[in-house]
Amino acid sequence: MMKLTDLLRFLLIALLATVALTARAQLSIEITGAGANRFPVAVAVMEGESQLPRSVTEVVRGDLERSGLFSLVEMGPRPMSEAMPPDFAYLRTRGADAIAVGTVVPAQSGKYEVRVRLYDTRQEAQLDALTLTMTPAQYRATGHKIADVIYERITGLKGVFSTQIAYVVKSGGQYKLQIADSDGANPQTALASNEPIISPSWSPDGGRLAYVSFEAKKPVVYVHTLASGLRSVAANFKGSNSAPAWSPDGSRLAVVLTKDGLSQLYTVNPDGSGVTRLATSSSIDTEPAFSHDGQWIYFTSDRGGSPQIYRIATAGGRAERVTFEGSYNVTPRPSPDGQTMTYIARTGNGFQVAIMDVATRQFAVLTDTGRDESPSFAPNSRMILYATEIGGRGVLAAVSSDGRIKQRLSVQAADVREPAWGPLPR
Amino acid sequence: MMRPAPWIALLAAVLTWPAHAGLFDDAEARKEIIRIRDEHTARIEALEASSRASLQLANQIEAMKAEVAKLRGDVELMMHDMESVKKRQQDFYVDLDARLRKLETGGAGPSAQIDPAAESRDYESALNLLKGGKYAEAATAFDAFIAAYAGSSFLPSAHFWAGSAALQAKDIARATQHFNTVVNQWPQDARAPDALLGVANCQRAMGERRLEQNTLKAVISQYPDSAAAKSAKQRLGN
Amino acid sequence: MRYPLAASMLALALLAGCSSTPMSSDQGASVEDRSAGAGTIPTVRPDQPQGAGLAALRDPNNILSKRAIMFDYDSFTIRGQYMPLIEAHGRFLAANPQMKMLIQGSADERGSREYNLALGQKRSDAVKKALMLLGAKEGQIESVSLGEEKPQCTERTEACYAENRRGEMLYAGEF
């Protein structure tokens, strides 16, 4: 019989173990390749930041560094105030082309005001200024917001540090559909199941996820409202239901159903009503994805004897073949800016993420891994998140659309797969 | 579909035979049972054969569908290749045409696509400046024309008029350069004799009488039948 | 470079009550308040349906206890060796019209999950068609796919891949 103190000690150890496990269950990001010309930027420690339990500056620096587009100029621990213009001549000698300075001041009811200014050190001009009000717990969101502004001012592209990603973690026999910040922080489980979950797809407003769950011993498409946890069945017809993809306006879902025989393309309303057949073929048609303007649906079909990418006008018409090189091209995902399409190509090295220019049909393989799956564009079309395998374990990785910047996101002791990059926050 | 019920009923009837003695005699009943059993076996065999045949047929259809798909894929690839070849051939033609055009116009400059309407318009407007007596402007306009239409067939004339305008504007060095360009690059052009005469005029403007006389002699020897040779003879005679 | 990011499980929960006052209004640079509700995403756990077995189909000496049909690579035709098995189940379904069957098709793990789901469906459909030719009724059978999600064999060998290219016949109560 266990003594009470022993029992308490046991419980405490068990509790600590759980905490440690949760901590390790977070995605960690590793940069495995960076851009050739990184923009030198300095982010000074914000004045008054020591009042906060966690550093906002560190979040900003981490975001910029991980993006692979910036090199951070070391500024030392001395805080720099937003109230005074920085010493531009000195900054130029340090090699910084831009600098962000900030001040944190207490505001009412336990909140803090963060004022940030971004300067161009060569023009000696202010590029931007912003003021944010935050609770101490919001230090990450605040940092991401600041990093987004710096990123956009300097690159001309929208920053994606404030976005979220969805992915599936498999550990033991458990499947978890998780949502995390784009840097892997704050992972939360939206669905936990003993049966597989695949193909998560974000609604354009970021409020809902469509996905395929096998909890009914067959693939069924659900639409899950993240805030409430309420789910509804979007497609559960006789046979298999899979591959949901939202239309750009969020009003329709393209799905693959087998109710009439082979896997074929249909569209439905997100509540499951209004089923319409999109195309008819005597072969497999699957993995639909809308183009950014909603004019086209790209999909995978084996109508030509091997899986290849085709596209069909949303209004109907003949399917047009898009890929011609190689015997296996699948999972087309048009970029949000409409310029390119990413997909998975089987090459001599296995299955790899490729990118194609939509206008010229020129393509290039972007990765050096050989078991790539499920590519997903960041909302600024600059990075592609995908699943791959390293050391026999599923990990997520990201590659820039020019193939230069490479990142790896992994969770200890678990398989991570089926990533989907969420939209820009509204 | 096979329904075993009737013959089971019969079998039951046979098994309960003693209770119904007198309905059939023994031998007759046995014969009937054997007949029904044989018929049943035959029907089952026929059915199995037919369903096997159907399955084989289904498999064959599946194999043929795969075959058709592969052929379709081949057709798609061939269509794509043909499109690519067509496009490449067109690119080749455009490139060849541009190169030929460059050769035909004798230009050595880059073979930019020339808009003939703009070409004529710009040439005319420069010439009008010259006719209007705006010599410096005309010289500049012709220089601009020469830079803009490197492959133009008006180039020899443009250089000639540029030289004439520069000479009138007292920019002797520039005028000499333009006249020499005509004489050296297009010695067979209709403007070449006048250009060489222009070179002589430039030399005269600089007071180089000896050089002028040599040039005038060259006009007469190189272009003996030209109007320029006639005026050269007159000037040498004076 | 490695960034071990500290866990902050409660951070989003505390995000509620965030407000912002952008200095440059064209930027709209406010801290995103992902709404109070989004702060804590509730975890949904679906029920697990449990069915009773059917003893008659579990006699190991009966051919009906065999349920799996393997397929060749990139093939969707039923090999000759499985004809007796298909015939037995087809006749069983014909003779027992009240019986219902779920056929789960599978694919090996190579390539896209969704394309593999379609390949598994093609295999389960092939089994369904064969059973219907043998007298089973359309209403008795549902053919679905598990794609590469429920492999029988998890090694990366050709033998294992072959094992996973299958159609599995399950009677009502067994799934």
C-alpha cells in the first residue's frame, strides 16, 4: 500500500512529466538555408521593456531572423528610446540599413503602451511608426505585429508573422489537429481522435477549418468553427468524401466524392447543402484547389494513365493539362498572388516540392528532401510550408518560393504532417 | 439466382418416404432424385462459369480503361510537344526575319523592332527643321533619329542631312564625322558623292585648302558621273 | 540556428481584452485580438462506435473468414487467386440479403495522401463490382477508402507495400 506522501510525490512527478511533455510538444523552428542577400537591420532593446515579464524585442528579432531575409545587427543590451532619433552615422558604421527603436510605458488597468519607430539609416528618415496597447501576456502577438510592419516596410510584401498554421500530429495511436502561431508557439488542439485526420483547409476568413476525419471508419468532410469547437458535416455521402478546398470568397467548398463511382470533383455549400458536380471523367479526379481569383480549379487526375495536374474553369468546360514532365505530379496549390503554383513532383530523388510559373509554365524543384507532401503557400506567396520526413519521422518544413530560404519545424517524438498555412488575420 | 428451396423440399419428401408409401415406387423416386441433382449441379456450374466470365470481362474492361488512359496520356503529350514545336518554330522564324531585315538594311546595330510610321514621321520632322533653317535643332533631331532607328534604311540620308545641318550650324567636327560615316559605310549609296563633297566643304570651312582640293579630286575620280563631280570640277576650275 | 521556443500554453487565453490604438492609421498596425473565443480552442473528441461481431463469419475453416484481396502495383483488377474468395462472399451476400458490407480500400504510403485515398477507393470499387456480378445487391455494399492512413504493414519494403494495396471486406458489426 502506497503511503500518502509517496502518492503525493508520485502525483507531483507525474504532473511535472506532463508539463515537460507539453513543452516539448511545441513546434521548434530551425533555419537550414538562408537568402544570399540578407537585409541588415537593427532592433534595439525597447526602453522600459524590463517592466514586462517577457521580452517583445526578442520576439521581433526571432521573427526577422527566422524569415531568412534579414541579418540582425548586434546592438547590445542598452535600450534605445523611441522618443529620440537614433545616431544614424554610428548605425551606418555598424552596417545597419534600418533600425527599430521602441518604448514601453505603463497604461491604465495593467496594460502597457508600446511605441515603435522604424528608420532608414541611409536616408536618415522615418519609415514607419506605430503604437500598440498590450497586456503583458500579449508580448508575442505584439512582437509579431511589429515584425510584420518592419517586414512589409523593407520587403514590400505582407508580413506573415501574425498568421497561424494548422497541422496534424500523430503520436501513438492518437491524431491531433492542431493550430499554432506561424512560429510554432501556442499550439492548441482543435480535434483529438483515435482515427486519422487529413487535408485541413482554412476558410478564407481564418475562422473555420474544413478537413477529412476517419472517425466514422470512412472519410467524411467536416467544417469546424475554431472559436466554438462546433463541427458540421459538409459531405458524408455513400463512399468516400475528401479533399476539401474553399472558394476564395468562402461561399463554396470543392470536395471529392465517390457517390457516383470513381473519385470525382463536386462543390458544396459549407453546411453540406447544394451539391453540384463540377466535372465528369472516367478516371480519378482529386485534390481540387481554387486559383486566387476563383476562375480556375486545379486538380490531380490520372485520366492520362499517370497522375498529372489539370485545370478546369470554375464555370465549366474542358480540362486542360498543366504538367507534362515526369510521371507523377500531384497536389496543385495555386499561389495567393496568382503568379505561381506549387505541387509535388516525383523526381529522381523521390517526391519533391516544385513550383511552376503559371504564365510561362516554367518549373523548378525547390527542396532537397525526398518524401515531400502537402505544400501550402503563406498568404504573401513568399514561403511554402510542406510535410516531409527526416530520420523516419514526419516533420514540417518551409521553403521560399525561390528555393533559397529553408526552415524546419519539428515536434519531439511525434509525427507531424498535413500542414496548412492560415490566411492573414483580418 | 439459385434457390435451393425446391430440391430441399423434395429431398425432405424423399427422406420421409415411408410415410407416403405408394406415391412413387422406389426406383422411380431414386431416378427422379438423380435427375434433379444432376440438373442442379449443371445449373450451378453454368452459373459459376457465367459469373467467372463476367468477372473476367470486368477485369478486361478495367485493363482496357487503363490502356485507353495511357493512350490518352500519349496523345496529351504529343499535342503538347506539337504546340511547343510550333511555338519554337515561330520563334525561330521571328528571329530569322529580324536578322534578315538587319542584313537587308545593312545596319550593324541592334535589330530592334522598327515602327515604320514613327520612323518616317521622325525623319520628316528632322528634315523640316533643316528646311526651316533651324540647323542646330535639325542636327540634334537627326542625331536622335540615328540613335533610335539603328536599323533604318534612311540611315545614310539621315547622316548626310545631320552633316549638312551641323555644317550650317558651324559644328564642323560633327559635320565631318557624319559625312565620313556616309562615305565609309555606304560608299555605293546615292548620297555618298554629295557626302564626300560635304567633307570638302568642311575642309574649306576650316581653311584647309589643300585637303579640300584633294577631296574634290576624289569626288571626281570616285563618282565621275555624279552631279557632285560636276560641281567639284567647277570648283577646281575656279 | 535553433530556437527552442518556450511553451506558453496560457498565453492565448490571456489574450482576451487586448486593444490597440494605431499611430499611423493607414498601417492598421494593431495587435491582433483573435477574439476572446479563439483564445481557447476547445478540443473535440468524437465518439467511437462499437459493433457486435458475427460468429458465423469468424470460423477460420470457412473461406468466408478471409476478407482481404491484394492488388498489384498500379492495378485495379482482381487476380485469379482471389476468385474463390470473391465468389464465396458474393454468394453469401446474395443468399443473405439482410447482410450489409463495408469494403475498405487501401494504398501503399508512397505519394500524395489524397491521391492514395482515390487509389484505395478504386480498389474497393473493384471488389464491390465483382461482388455485385456474383449477385450481391448495390444497397448491401458500401465501398470506401482508407488511403494510406491505416496500413497493415509499416515497413518500407516492396512486400509491405504489396500487403497495403488491398481491399478489406467487413460485415455490419465488424466496423
